Amino acid sequence: MSSLLRVRRAQSPLKGRVRVPGDKSISHRAILFASLAEGVSEIEGFLDGADCNATCGVIRALGIEVEAPSPTRRIVHGRGLEGWRKPTQVLDCANSGTTLRLLLGPLAGRPFTAVLTGTPQLCSRPMGRVTVPLRELGAEITGAAESTRAPLTIRGGALSGLDHRSRVASAQVKSCLLLAGLFAPGGVRVTEPAASRDHTEILLASMGAPLVRAGLQVSISPPTSPLRPIQLEVPGDPSSAAFLLVAAAIVAGSHVRLERVGTNPTRSGLAAALRSMGADLVESSSLDLSGEPTADLVLRQAPLRGIRLAGAEIVRAIDELPVFAVAATQAEGETVIADAGELRVKETDRIATTISELRKLGAEIEERPDGMVIHGPTPLRGCDVESHGDHRLALALAVAGLVAEGETVIHGAEVTGDSFPGFAETLARLGGEIVEESS
Ligand code: S3P
């Protein structure tokens, strides 16, 4: 069902403490890896969003029982590395690039044929970055655009070994190949140009996988004993926390506390960028959850100034760049986002869509091939804007609406449930004037 978000300019500061939903990347991995373990895994704080539920769906279609006793709890009855069965239906990854790319890894090691597909949006995203190295490793893959686009047909089997230097810093590529490495007698080594998120390494190592990390290199080989099941509490998603942090950073007088958010250094680029801009953001009550660091994030509004964000910092903030651009519209001076060409192959071309929608609100932004330049501070004016089917864009526009004159209406807002179910209620609890309506 399609919906829209109506957001009014905040008349008072955002205040209070809230929790954000569980981490999307970790939720996907927990289900997928647990299905490869031998025994029963229990996952608390699971992200009950469309993308992660697509992962549950395909894992079930591969013959693994996944129970959902509550929206945020999953119980997975893993049957070991050889436990996936030939699916009797096409594996529908919906709109989730993480589901499709990670799934291809273990499928490369299984001796049956599977077909993977998803929304037209997913089928337009580049898959050659995983299909090319998987074919080199020994998997048979065919698909659209010379096997670089879904739908993809994969037949796994006898794999060799692989030493792969990835052109892009992508955790999806790295994770896909490491998962294939669990089935590759010759082992798999992946080297990245910069450090992408390392949730796969943390979780697989905790399950007993023989994984070795050395700087930007990770190696893995088939385990000599079964992977151990997991008992996991998923941290709050820093990519979802980002929307509330920016909201509090731009609404005058705000003071918010976001509880138990993941603070993994490979994900904390937005927090670091906000601090460089002048935000008063501190961590307290640090707690380790199964190898993943978490903390409460406490932000008090303070004036922001423009900065340059580039290089490895972009990788640490890749999903937060649309909302970072919103913060930049309210910062004094120029903000430059560079080296962010990967944004063009996310759920949408996020350079183009972020610029087109923020311009409608009155933002002054110049487009660059690999990013954008934002001039601030700019007064924004509420109007009708479009999500383009991109959850992170819809959420970023809702945050912009908090400082835009009058009312901002975000169309196509149903996608916010991909990563942040309950966003409108959570923001309203902090004092934001926001409602979701069906459209
Ligand atoms: C993800 C990795 C990132 C990120 C995506 C989730 C993951 O993609 O943008 O939202 O869970 O591994 P890339 O690995 O393609 O950069």
C-alpha cells in the first residue's frame, strides 16, 4: 500500500530518548549465516523490514526453517554448510541488493541450480562485481546483460580458489566471496581498496569460520568443523540513527539520546562528519553485543559549518550521504562530497535523486560526477517531494521537512519500512510533527 509522509517545520526542539530498529546489514547476515550453521540460532532485535524479510523468505525457499515468534525475533534451524536444498521456486530478493549479492556466495558452493530475481530496480543494479569473480572461482552463472544483471541463474559445485582484488570498497562483494570461500578448497582472499563494513568478518569468526584478517585483506577457507549457531542481539542501526542525529543537529535547541546504537568504526562516518561540522555528539553506556560495539548516542544541537567528505570517510558513511546532504544545507559555508560515485548504483542514483528533491525544497547544490557541492545555510520551503522508491531518500527528505517553512509532503513513503519501520512514530516521540497517511 502506498503512503505519504506529512512533516511540518519544527516549532520546538526535539527532545527525549528513543531506540532505532535493528541493524539492517547485521540482520541479513544473522539469518543467512545461521542457516549455514549446525543447530538452532536465536536472533533478537531483528530488523522487521522488507529487505531483511526478503532474506528470511529466500532462506525458507532453500529449505531452512525460520520462525518469527515476534516481529523482532527470529529462530533459524540451520542444517550446516550442506543443508540448503534445491529451491522449487525462483528466489525473490525483492528490492534488496544485500540479499541477492550475499546469497550468491553460498549458492556458488551448492551443486544445484537456482534462479534469483527481484524488483525492476534491483534488476538494474550491477552484479558483475560478484558474478565475474564467482565464475572465476568455478560457479556457472548466466543472466541478463552478459550475466551482470539479475535475473541470474547460478549452478554451484566444484570450486577452486580465488585471490580477488576488488575495484570498489564493497562489503557486499567481500561478503559474497568470503561466503563462497567456505566451500572453496583452495580458499578465498579478498583485498579491498578501503575498509568496508566488517560485520561478516565479526560474525563468521564468532561462529568458528577460519577467517584471517590482515589490513585490507581477508582470507577464508572451508571450516574443518561445522559453523556454530548464534545467540545474537542486533545493535540499533547507525544508518537509521543518522536520520535522528541530523534532525537533532539542525532543529534549534534539540537534545536527544539514541539508545544502543552500533558504533562499529566501519560504520561511524556520519557521526564523525557531524562532529567535524561542529555537532556536540558524545557516546555513553558503551556495550559489546557479540563482538559489535554499541553505545547511546547523545546529541545537543550546535551550529554547523561546511566540511569536505572524501576518500575512506565516504565508505564509512556511504548509506548516510543523502541525510548528510540535508545537514549540509543548514551548515555555514560549502560542503563537498567527493569520491562517492558508488552512490549512483544504490537503490537509486542517489547523487541525482538527492539533488533533484532537495532542490525542490530550495537547497543550493551543484552536481559532480562523484558527488556534490552544497552551499549553506539555505532556508528551505516545504513542498511535494518524491522518494523515487528509495528508503534513505524518503527518510532524508522527512528530516529536511523539519526545517522547511510550512509543510513538506513526501510521496512514495511506504519504502521507509525497508530500513526504518515506525520512523514517523519515533520522530513524533521526539517532538517532530509528522504523520504517515495512505495515498
Ligand atoms: C551493505 C553494504 C553497502 C551498503 C548497503 C548494505 C551490506 O553496499 O550500501 O546498504 O550490508 O553489506 P556495498 O557493499 O555495495 O557498498
